Amino acid sequence: ARIHFLPNCVNLEWLSAMSNPEWLPERYGIMRYSHLVLYLARLVDWKRADAFVRVAARVKSRTRRVAFVVAGDGPERARCEALARSLQIENQVYFVGAIPHAHIPDAMATADVVVATSRHSNRSIAVCEAMVCGVPVAAFDTGQTHAVVHDRETGRLVPDGDEAALRQHLEILDVVL
């Protein structure tokens, strides 16, 4: 129970790295916010960035200002940007493209929570890096995600594909209340 496999390329030195919590907003012109929710993955169909965008739309009327940041690039980016426009949340969802790996700790320092929505497993490098940086994770429980993200300890797990539950768990993490 104490030993967990971490994927290759997780930078454990980030445990002690000093990070700039304003790097992401300053670099990408993200509005002033109370909370920042980060999605960090390659934008491919099976990673389901569109689920992240739909969850963002469900919390758009909350009183606190929340910035939803999609960090990554790929063939699904244009579709997700169009979805954000169609849901009229293009001013709350920021598509910043791929973040250089050296700046991942800065992005994590900015985030209040990292969201993972993959169809196969959310036991990814980004999820492990978030936890190394002390950032809670809200994720669909697919594959072996539960082996890394322990519900109510290192984040929140929701049933696979349950976007309403994901939104509720973001609220439990006091991100979008």
C-alpha cells in the first residue's frame, strides 16, 4: 500500500522546486480569478478535453471568478475551442497550447486543481506531476487511476464519464463555489 509506480519522466525534483504562481496568468493573459482549474494533456479524442469544457460551462454562473485553462495541443483543439464558443464560455476557458516542460511546476503552482478526463486511465504523467507539486486532482476513475489518486486524500475520483459528479467534486475541493 505504500509503494506506487510513477510513470517515466515524472520529475521528483519538483517536490522542492520554487515555482512562480503568477507565471501562467502573466504569460497567457488570463483574467484575474479566485481559482484556476487546469487541464494538462495532449488534445486527442480519448483524453476527452471536451468533457472538461462542458464541466466548465456548468459552473459559469458561480459568483467566484474561475479560470479554466486547457494546456496542451493536438487534433481536438479546434473542436474544443468551437465547443467553448458554442457554450458561450470562451472568456472563461483559456487554450494556452503546450506548456514547456520546464514550466510545468509554474503552471501547477498556479492551479487550485488539475482535472483528468481520459477514457483509458488517468494515471498519467500530468496527474502524478500535479500530486508531486501538491495540487489535488479531480479525475474520472478509469483504468488504474485509483492506484494513484486516492479519493478524498490526494484528490477526488468520479465514475468514468460522469461530468455532473466531476463538477460536484470540484465544488467539494472548494474550487468553484
